[in-house]
Amino acid sequence: MFIQSCLPKTISNSHLIISVRTFKRFGEYVKSYGYQPKHYQGGYLPRASHLKDPPDYLPPFIDPKDWTLEAATFGQNDYIDILGDENVEHWQLVRNAPFWLRGFQGNELQHLLRRLKFQGKYLEENQPQRYSDLITRIRFLMFKINFKHYKRPWLMRPTVGPNEPLPDYYDPRSS
Amino acid sequence: MIKSLSLVKILRQCSIRSIRHFETSTQPPPFSSDSTSNPISQQLPLIVNRQLEYPHVRYPPLQAWLETLGQKRDEKLGIVDLHPSIWQTSPRLDILYENIEWQKTYKKIDWAYTPPHHEYPSMRGKPWPQKGTGRARHSSRYDPQWKGGYKVNGPKGPTSFFYVLPKEKRIEGLCTALTVKLHQNDVHFVDSFDLPTHQPTYLQELTEDRFWGPSILFIDDTDIMPHNMMFASAKTEGFTVMPVYGLNVYSILKHTTLVLTIRALNKIEKKLLHALNSYDTQKDQPAPPDEP
């Protein structure tokens, strides 16, 4: 005799019906009579303490706190140039920046060269590993920018030095 | 044009002492008969004489109520004239957006750093021979495809996003923010910040009765404020007190209402009108010192 399966049903739109042949014994349907499973059939096991497998927690909730003093007075003195003292400059208002980046913006190579200019001597004597990392990174970037990526010569514009006069016209045939 | 009244004569009878700083005219008061005893309850709303610099060619001055914080009852003391170049500009929302983005980003420092390959422990040595083992071929243990390996084009070091928005755009942003606030009924003018008590509940109930919004930005002309005001604003969430030079577009839009004193208004108008009507070339901000 065929009955519908007692397996856990999944939510699906298929009309598949699984039928399993069983027999009735003492008022109950029995499946796989005489089968003695050898696998563990108990509940969940405790976490193995000798293994380095800590549980993965959600990150802690950081309350945004829109009305702390810092958040409420954000951008407070940005217009001091207009509404107050004219001599205040905006690079003086940046407080959380490293001293070689106050009022400076550029790409990565420019950042590193500026850091070298400001902190090179100190690092060379006191923090040699950091100095070495800095100059290797600079050398890598200089090589990459100047030699690595192929530049299409028909798109390169002719460059003019700082003291040379500008040409009257631009010849696209010039390399 | 509206005739001006002499405030000094009428308000001597008032108990409010802070209106002495207004500019007054010397003409005789035509409505002097109305100034009787108990002036706050009986006198009509007055017109405060404010002389505007650089009067606008097309538009007459705007008008707004002058209110008090000295008493809970919402009584208007007078009418204030406002300059249309600041308070009636056509709102440039794109410049507002640029101002806000500038304020957010120019102080930002991104500290994210992924060490490159030469900062990793040991790059020499194959983990296992090229052939023989059934595993994939690798040259080093810290390649990017490995777990715990270096990242190729990741963020490198503290990066700064510093730039300064041109002065004209910042001025236009301020004017736009102020016009928008005024025409949405979120700006209130007050004679001064002298409160009768230091209890914060006084100010909270006052603002609730007048529907002044959950967050208020109080602006006075100097850094030094009366003690009662400072105490009340420090204890309530959403009340911030600033001097005139601290005014900025981000704070104007963050707080629902603006409350200005007359002295602050005078200072703001003076500075902004001078900036709007002067033909000075933009003084390039001198770069920060290059010498370490």
C-alpha cells in the first residue's frame, strides 16, 4: 500500500507526490523495520572548546546619536571666512588630519611624496622599517606610472616646460 | 514708505532693557498717545527702524515679526525689515547641495590602509613543490588569492579630500538657506536671549507652545551668552547655541528652526552685503606651509 510521505515538506509549486511502501504493525505504520542506524542521532553538540572556532556575532549596534555636541555643531566654523575673521584659513580648521595632510589633496603618489618631505628624516633615523616601506612604495608607483602602462603616442599632447613659450598651434602629428 | 517711530521714548516705559541697541530715528512720534502704562499688553506692534545698506533696486524690504523669550506668552514687539538680497533670493538648490557636500568632505580623512606585498612577512618560498602533490600550484603563501594574503589595489594610507569652495558659492549657499528657512516660516527674530529662569523646562514649554520645532539653532552676535540660555540649551537635546561666525548651511538645514537676535541679524547682513556688493577679486587662500 502506498501512503504519502512523512518526510518534511518543502514549500514548492510542484505537484510531485512521494509515496513510500510501508506496512502496519500494532496500529502504526513502520518504516525500515530492523534497521539500526550507526550515526549520531542525539541533539546539537556543544562547541568544541579545544578548536579555535569562536562564534560569529553580529557587529555591535552603534547608536548614531544625532544630537551630541559634536554632531549638532558639525561644520560650525566653515563660513568664518565670510562672517568673521577674514584671516582664518580652512586648512587650520582640519583637526583630525596628519600634519603632512593639512590643507592638501592629491593622488596616492603625491601623498607619499609629501609625507617623505615632512617626515623622511625622522623616519630614516627612528623608524627604519616604515621609511623603507614608504620609499619602496614610491619607487613602485613611479615605475608603474612612467613605464608600465602603455601610452598611446597619438593621444599624448606635447608638453612645454615652465619657462618656454607656448606654441602658436597644436600639430596633432607631433609625437 | 513706512514712517518710523522713535522707540526710545516709548520703550523707556517697558521693562525690556535689551532693545536699546536698535538704531532709532530722531523724528517726533506720531503715535505717542498710545504709549500708556502697561505697554506690553496695550501697545500695538511697533515698527523697528533698521536702515538697510545697499538697498535692492527692484524689491522692497521684507518684514518679519520681532518676538521675545522673556515671557511665555507669544507677544510680538514689532516688525523687522529684512534685506531682499539675502532673504529673497531665488533658491539655488544645486549650490546648496555643493555647500553641504563640501562641508562633509573637506575635513574627511580616510584612514583605511591595506599593506602592499612588500610589507608582508615572507614572500619567498613555494609552500609545496610545483609538481607531485595533487594540489594547485602556488608561488607564495601570501598571494591575493589566499586567505590572509595582500590586497592588490586596496586603500593606501590616510587620504585627504580637502578643497575650498569658492567664496561666491558659499555666500549664495547661505543666502539660499536663509531664504528657504524664512519662506517656510522657520525663522524667528528675537530681541535677546535674556531668560527669566535657568530652568530648561521654561524654554522647552515656550518653544512647544509656539510650535518652534524639536531642534532649534540659536544665534547671537558674540561668543558670550547669558547663563540662563546656556544652561537651558545644554540640558535639552536639539538646542544648540552659536555665535554669528559659526553659522553654516549644514547646521541651518539640520535644525528645524532658526532663532536670531537683532544684533546677530545686523552683523550677518552687514557682512553678507559687503561681500555681495564688493568687487574684490577672490583672494586665493595662501597654501599651508610647505616647510616641515
